[in-house]
Amino acid sequence: MPVPQSRGLVSRSLLREDAHRAIRDAIVDGTLAPGERLNESDLVAWLGVSRTPVREALMRLEQTGLVRTKPGRYTMVSPLDVRAVRDAQSVTAAVHELAVREAVPVLSTADLDAMREANARFADALRRDDVDAAITADDDFHGVAVTACANHAVRTVLDQFTPVLRRLERLRFSSLSGRGSVAQHDRIIALCEAGDVAGAVAATRANWQTLVHLIDALPDDQPHD
């Protein structure tokens, strides 16, 4: 299993949450590719931790669909599963709609400014073809409503399902299909500023629906064990 060249990425006091985040991010950004076999010893050496947090991280990643395990045979990065991605998209879109619905009445001027600033960074990242920066800015944009709504269940659900979509989002933001999101973000901001809850929710729904055509383009065939 090829792993990132940097070693001792985190301190030996690493908690399982940090191990989970590090492996999850390596899967999401493509460092650990779909279908790649995961060697526990290599992960331990890469992260500079004991086996326990690595095993716990892999168990969590299996629960969210990013890792597939066949006991006694292999642990691997899950291929893009059309059904799992479609399910994650519908849940994530609905939860972001809820966040906006609850956030609009309480959004401050500072919140709206933060959304504008994030969208400006998002547009700049797309112009520079910087996928990582685009994803970060997009997260920051939508994160304003998630934070403002102060609904802990919203964040919990998004933490679980967003990583399943992240590999697909990288495809969107590396193509022209991501460019339309800038204008969609501007519309969401305008509707939020106007206090139009129903309009802002509908615009948020439309924004998240842009992933659907990418899901429809995924191959339905999955590799067998």
C-alpha cells in the first residue's frame, strides 16, 4: 500500500478522532484511492501511532462507507458506490435545507459578510483550478448557516455523510460544472439577506441538486470480492 511520504504526521498522543480524520481526509482527497488495499502496519508507520486508534478509525470509516473490510482477507478503500453516494446526497441536501431554514431568521450582518467572503474565495479558487481551496471555501460558505442554526444534530449528520460526497465534489469542482455554484451562492445570500426563508431553502436545494447529474454518470457496476 503506497502511503503519503510524510511520517510521524501527528503526535503519539493522537486520539482516535485525529486518526479517523487523517485517514478519512487521505481517502477523500484521493491520496488513498478507491479500491486500494489498506495495510494496518503502513498506516501505523505513517501516522506514528499505535494500532488501536488506527483500527478504531478503520471501523468508523467502514460504518460511513469509505472503507470496506472482508475479515481475514483485506481492508480496502471503498469504490464509489452509486447507492451510498445517492443516499448521502439526499440526506445532506435535506439537512443543509434545514440549517438554512433555521438560520435565516437569526443571520447577522457579520454572517452575511462571511458568506460573501467565502463565496469570493470559492470563485477565485475555481478560476485558479484549486480544487482543495474551492472545497474549503464551499464548506465555509455553507458552514455559516450550519453554525448559525445552532442545531447540533445538523452538524452530527453532516459530519457523517459529507465525507461520502467529498470525492464526488472533487470531480464537480475540477470541471466546469462547479462554476454555476458561484451564482447560486450569490442568490442564497440575497434571499437570506431579504429574510426570504422559503426562497433561501429552495435555492439551497437547487445548489445541492447539482451533484445529482454527477451521481447519475457514475458506473453502476461494482467490483466483486
